[in-house]
Amino acid sequence: MTVERFDLAIVGAGPAGMAAALEARRNRLRTVVLDEQPTPGGQVWRNIESVTTRRPQDLFVFGSEYADGFSFAQRFRACGADFRPGARVWQVEVATPVAAQARDPDPPGAFVLPSGSALDTGPDDEAVHVERRRTGADRHLFYTDARGAHHVAARHVLVATGAYERPVPVPGWTLPGVLTCGAAQVMLKTAAMVPGSPVVLVGSGPLVLLLAVQLLRAGVKPAAVVGTVPSGNYLRAAARLWPALLAPGYLSKGLSLIGALRRSGVARFAAATELRIEGTARAEAVAFRSGGREHRIAAQTVLLHQGVVPNANLWQSLGLEHYWDAAQRCFRPAVDTWGNTTLAGVLVAGDSAGIGGAEAALFAGELSGLSIAWQQRRIDTAERDRRAWLARRALKAHWSVRPFLDRLYQPPSAMRVPADDDTIVCRCEEVTAGEVRQLALTGVPGPNQMKAFSRCGMGPCQGRMCGLTVTELIAATQHRTPSEVGCFRVRAPVLPVTVGEVADLERPSGS
Amino acid sequence: MFRSLRDDGAEAPRPEVTLAVDGEPCTVPSGATVAAALLQRGSIARLTARSGSARAPYCMMGICFDCLVEIDGVPNRQACMVVAEPGMDVRCQDGHRRVGLEPAR
Ligand code: FES
């Protein structure tokens, strides 16, 4: 079997992956970029090339931040990286065994981030020195595309798999007609389709506001926007307002969206609790409490959102050191300021390393690209640090809004730990909150044992939809912290592959 | 159910593809996924393994696997990750495990 070799393999062609590719190519690294989608842009700039060139009349629906993605995608296309669309990576293998890492004399403090951003420490060359010694070894990636399974090798791997929307385990969330807000955006971007009325948006986070305004621009007036931010969040967030004011544009953009929504006359509800979606064969209505009253709003389409969480499966499958971020309510890999992880030659950048947003991801990707170029001796330390200076400053500015946003939009516990026993937690295997809670009460110590007892996390999504809920449910039931409870142990393949596809790998390529 | 942004008919039609969903013809803009066709028709993607309840696309980005359908006889295809092509035969996937019965297909 012939294996193609590269200096750098990037998984994900969103903002972080594209920025890293641009930087790597500027330093003449042979770079391959693998992405699941047919075109570059990630979810934030999904289908940007086609919308810009074939239906420019729709660009106003999405706003200028979306339109900005076009020039970026153009630069990415021209940068000389080998872009492979429709490629789904299901395994990354590292030649250096994890056990060897543990013996490393590295100061562990260089990697561990207690909370928040990766930017509180300066450039920590110590951590990267080790990488520089070891980059001779190959990392192996296995992926499937329309033609079958493939294998590439690279000296460095950058995981830039982005984020997905936090699952919203509420009664009725599995009914047809219930989708995420992001899913409705994908429909607008890729199919020029809008949800049938009446449509109700439920949840919290910038995307709820953005989508509501985008639907209005597209001529769809939502029947209601139901907010779920508990009133206590405002106080907690207010304490972090000052640094957020320094972040470029976030607050003014948010306020202008809120203003547009207010002027539209769409019915709005705040601090909704006891949310449930009613219906038999399909979603028919959203029921909730708000302002001390019960409400029930008829809906054909219900769009849920509780923020986004790292798309972590690939880096989790590598056994990287990670930690629980109590503000973002998710697990994040321990990375240094360049995105280097505890595994030599493997970096994580952008939202898959912790939610910082698309603009932060651009700068994080650039820094990872610089570090990799430096580790492969394409640039010297002085040049790396000179080039990194601006990116670091910009990254820091973008991250300064996060403590505020993380606290303002932190999902209420009822959205993370379902109170109602019949609520489905694992959509694939249809495991309910009651089953998980019951097992947790009998002493099942963690998510992996929970998997064995209940089958939660064993369906095709491999725990992407239930992982965080199971961790938080066990923690809440056993009065432990999510950090103590831990997360599912993810193993390759991280996506379903057929035996036939794996067997095909043995054939010489091209046959 | 989803509908075209251009239901007013004012815009020139873009290239489109016609495929079959559960035996019925369905037309979506070219570049749209099979999941978009399902959502346009209000179709079910699959019946779940444990209870046999109906599921339709939820995330549209390859994460949830609730959009699993059978395409041209091949089961377990993620409808939201497959771009619709002319003539595709898309069918609801009956994944319901039943004791004592032959598999549905
Ligand atoms: S709709 Fe979620 S995987 Fe296709």
C-alpha cells in the first residue's frame, strides 16, 4: 500500500483549519486539508462560495460576517494546500505511544489551563522544545470519501473540527419537526429553504438572535422567540462585562440584533422554564412557563439552541489530556498557546479546543500554523514570535468577550440535566434520563460503565449527542463534579465505517 | 416542513435536481442534501431500533445520525451528508429491531 506523505494534515476546513493552511503554505509546508463538506468554510461559512457566486441576492439574509468568508475561502483555494472535500476522518494514529509521553520531563504546568482562555501565559517555548525533537515520526490519518477509504501520513496533525450545537434534552426533542437553530441555518445556506410556519425558536445564545433576524430578512416571521436565559445569569455575566467591552464588535452586534427583533414585533418570552415539545407523530406545539404563566404555542417547526460545544471526538480518541471548563460546561483539551497538545505532533485549534467563535478561530489557526512551521524548521524563533505577536493580540481581544458570554448564555441546569425521567438523553439508543439517574443512584461510577449498563453512547453518533448530558446527570445525581465523573472514552473509528472500507485500505491506491 | 425561499416565484429558477423520496418525486435546488428533500416533504428518515419511533433530520451537520436513510438500496446513509443527485431513490429506513421477524429488507 502506498501512503501519501505530507508535512501537515489538517482536519477541518473552517476558519481555524483554513487559517492554519494559509500559514503553513506561506512557509512551504506540504499540506493536506480534509473536510467532511463538499466546500470549504466550515459551518459558519457553509456553502459561502456557491451563495456568493450563484445566489448573491441572498447574501443580505446572512449579513456581512457571512459574506466575509468568501474572500477567505478564495485565498484558501489558491494557497496550494491539497484540499480534499467530502473526506470524513475516522482515525488518527500517532506513532509515539502515549505511554512514552508520560515519561517526558516536560513541566506539566506548561500545558494545563485552569480556566478560560489559552492566552494568560506567554509564549512557552519549553513545551514545544520536546515537539521539535520528535517531529521525525509520522502521524497517520484514515478517512473515507465517495471513492472509498484512504490513508495519509503527516509529520504534524492539526485537529480543527470546530463545534456543534449542544444537545437540548427536553421532553419531545426527538419529534420530527424539531431541529437545531443551526440546522435551519444550514437549510438557508445550502438549500435556500426556510422552515414552514408557524416556527418557534427556543433557547439562548447569539445564534438564536441571529437566526431570528435572518428568518425575518428571508420573509419568515417566527411565531415566537422563547428565551431560556435564567435571570440569575445576567448578574453573573455583568461582573464580566468590563473586559467584554474591549472585544471588537460583539456587544454592539448583539444589541443591534436584539433591536431588530424588538422592532419586528415577534412575540418574545424570557426566562422560560419547564420547556416541553408536544405532538404525537410530529411537533405540534411548544409549552413552557414564563413570567409566572403557562404558555402553549402552536408550532410546525421548533428550532432549539443552547450554545455550541467542541466537536471533540477526534481529539478525544487520541487520549489527550483534557479538563472540564465549568463556565463553558464542556471538556477541553489541554493546549499551550500555540495549540500544542500533550501528544507530540498533534495540535488542536479553534472551537474544537474550546468555544471562542469564528474570528478567534482564525487567529488560533494562524498561531498553530506558525508553530508547526517553526517545529519543522521553516522559520526561526524570532520570525515565529514576530509573526505571532499580532495574532496573539487579536486572539486575546476576541477571547475577552467569552467570560461574559459564557456566563450570560450558560444553559440553565434544567436544559443540561433533565428533571423529567422520561426525557430521552441518548437519541440513538433511546436511553432516558430516568434510566441514567437510576443507574447513577445504584453507584455506576462513570460514563463508561454507564455505557455498558444502559447502551447510552453506543449508537452511531458515538456519544456526541448524549456525552455531556450523561456526565452532568451522573455528577448531579452523585453530588460530584463533572471533572471527577469524566467523559466517555472515545475510540477510533470515531465514525461508522464498514469492514469493506477498512479492507479496501490494503489495496494499492488507484486500483 | 421547509419551503423554498423563492415561493413568490419572482426569481429565476436555479438548477434543480429531482429525486424520489419514498417513491414520490421531489425537486430540490442543486447542491442541496438528501436531508433537505426529506425536510421539504416532511418525510421521516428512520424508525428507531428500540421503540420504532419516527425520526427526521435534527442537526443537518452529520452529528446526530437521526437522518439515516436508505439510498439506492444502501442503508445507513446520513441524508444530511449526501448531496441530492437526479434519480436517487431515497427510502425511510426501518431500523426497528423485532423479535422473530425477518429484517425489514
Ligand atoms: S441530521 Fe444530524 S446527522 Fe444528519
